Amino acid sequence: MSSASAIRLQIEAALSHRIPSALTPAPRILRPQANVGIASVDELLAGGLPLGAVTEMVGPECSGRTSFALSFVSRMTQTGKVCAWIDVSNSLHPESAAAVGMDLSRLLWVRCGVQASNAPPTPTNSFALPEKYLVPPPIKKGLHGGGFGPHPRHEVKGLSVAVSEFLKPEVTAPRCAEPQRRVRSEREVFEPNVFEPPVRKKPSIVPGKPWARIEQALHVMDLLLQGGGFSCLVLDLGSTAPEYALRIPLATWFRYRAAAERSQASILLLTQHACAKSSAALVLRLQPGSSLREETTVFTGVEYCVEVARERFLATSSNVIPLRKPPQRATEARWRGRTTWAGRR
């Protein structure tokens, strides 16, 4: 044994009661995996998606992201685990989820930006008056038979002149010697009814704006991760434009990564552009699917393609580095999604 190895063993023996294996690097711990339910994808990923980590699925519309996530969540619910689907754009179809074998009683579906059915509808006109302003006020009894009459002092004004003109005979022409009293007619002034809308507090979440729905989805993710009890959480940002998804700070994804490691929950992130960066343990890039050509006139399904863009932890058989270059690992897989009327083949 060399002197360096002997000194190393002596130091570790002296510090074993305080720091076990002080000079020995910690072994790499590979995360457990769960099957996706697609044979070709499970073979590509050597077992499935990692548990306790963030998996990001990137791809455009109609690239198979939702089908991929539905297959994984259905396998989780079939084993008796509870999952959550945070739907930012309200694009999840429950009938399609039930068709792939998902147990909907074990799925929490959060629809962001959707108003409850028992709540009053939001007025389209921001200057619409509430209903209480449209009800006439009750009549108050006053001094003159009820209602809001003028003051008696104003009623007496001009009464004597009107009675004298009513009693005296009609005069054809005024006499020049008598001074004529000029009666100044009061002009009626109509003031414009300037409507001032009631001051309302701006709501924190506006269902019509994309960033408001994203903010609501992030709050829901924080609450579910803090509460625990969910084995899989899907954050569906697939229908959100990349310029909104990229506004999410990187500290948010790092917080979700730490919470997933603590609770051993799988987080699936569906986006059009990669935004989790280094917080994602696995990044899958999906390509737009192509229609199957099995029938000439009937649509039978779509063929999807998935590629492993980045994987943080790779399983190695041993620590021995071979002299020859090992064979390259496949990074692409294909699977088919068939329609219900096409049947199984």
C-alpha cells in the first residue's frame, strides 16, 4: 500500500466518529424511475421517467406532449397514486384521459382562469353600474305631501305678480307715462350629466391575460408541493406563448426541483420552449406528428417522435473506463397513437 493510501485510511479512521468517509467521494445516487406506458419510450429512457425530479417536454402544437403526459399519469393512477394536472390554458379533455385508462377519481384538475359556475358573470363593460344603483330610492315624506318639494320661500316668489295679472283686465297697449317693469326671465341651465364610474379595486388575477393565468398556476404549484401527497404534478404550459413562459424566473424552477427531491414527486413541464434550464433532470424534445398511411380514406392515428435533448444522470455499469469507444446510445424513439375506430393492430 502506498504512503498516500495509508495516510488516507488513517485520517478517515481518526475522523470516523465525526465525519464518516471524509476523503471518499459520495457515490452517485441514481433516481428511481417509473414506466411511461409506451414500450419504445421506456426502452429509450432505460426504465421511464425519473421520480423526484423535473422532466421537461418541449415541442410545438400537435407534437404528442399531452398524449405522453396522459400515458404516464394513467400508469401512476392505476397503481393507486394521486396526481395533479395544472391546466393553464384549459386544454385538457377528460374523455380522452379516461379513454387511456386514467382513474379520474385520483386526479386533481386545476383549471386556471376559469370562473366558477355559481359565481355571477363578469360584466363585459367595465363601466356597467351595479344593480343596487338601478333600483329607485324609497320616497321620503317631506313638508308638502311627500316627495322632494321646493322650499316654501321659493314657492312664494312671484306669486303676487301672477295673481295681480290674473285679476286685472287685459290691457291692449301699455301707457307711456307708467314705467314698465322689466321682468328678467331666468334661463334654464341644463348641466350635463357627467357619469363617473365607481372606483373598483383591480383584481389580482384577470382570466383574460396569459401572464395572470401563469401566475395563478405557479401559486397552485407552490401550494400542492408544500401540502404534499401527490406523486405526479403536470404543469401544462403547452398552449402558452414562449415569451410569457420565459418570464418565469429561474428561482421558481429551482424551488420546484428542491421540493420534488424532498417529496419524491415527479413534475412534468409541458412547454413550447425549454425554460427550466439546469433545474430539469430530463429534457425531451418532441417533433410534430405525421398521420398514418394505413388507410386511404380513413384517419387511423398519428406517429410521434421523441428525442432526449439532455439527461443529467446516466446509469453506468461500472467505474472502469474501456479502452474502446462504447457504442452510441439511441436518443430517439417513435410511437403511434391510434384512434378509437381504428382498433388494435
